[in-house]
Amino acid sequence: QIPFFSGMEDIIYRGDLYGGGITYGYHWVLGDRFSIETVIGGGYARMEYDKYRCTGCGERMGHYKRNYFGPTRAGVSLIYFIR
């Protein structure tokens, strides 16, 4: 019941999500107080879930299994050191 995604207000998903992956990051010092850090990661996720029409009625619409292999995270951080 996540209202900010279209079509998910009336549908419930219940199940398991598990996986693993690898992340690589690097840190660059820009000066005495500033630096930048970048991160990228990839991995595998396995999802097994049931889809229900509504919370009150509990009408099951189906059982699903999904596999995902690919990028899982990316980020850039600007760091300021407080002394």
C-alpha cells in the first residue's frame, strides 16, 4: 500500500526478497577539508511473492518468482571534514 506509486494503493505484495552483491568505491582528497567519494555496485536478487487484490478481502491474484542480476547501487558523496 504505497500511495506514491500508481496502481499500488489497492494491491498488496507479500513475500521474500534476498540476494547479494559486490560494491566498489574510491575516495579522492580535494583539499584540507573537502573530498569526493564514488560508489558503484552490482549483484543478484531473488524475489518470491504473492499478489493480493486488497487488504480486507485477501483475494490472491497469483504467485510470482523473479530473478534480477545487474546494478544495485551507485552514488557520489561530497565530504566536508569538521575539525
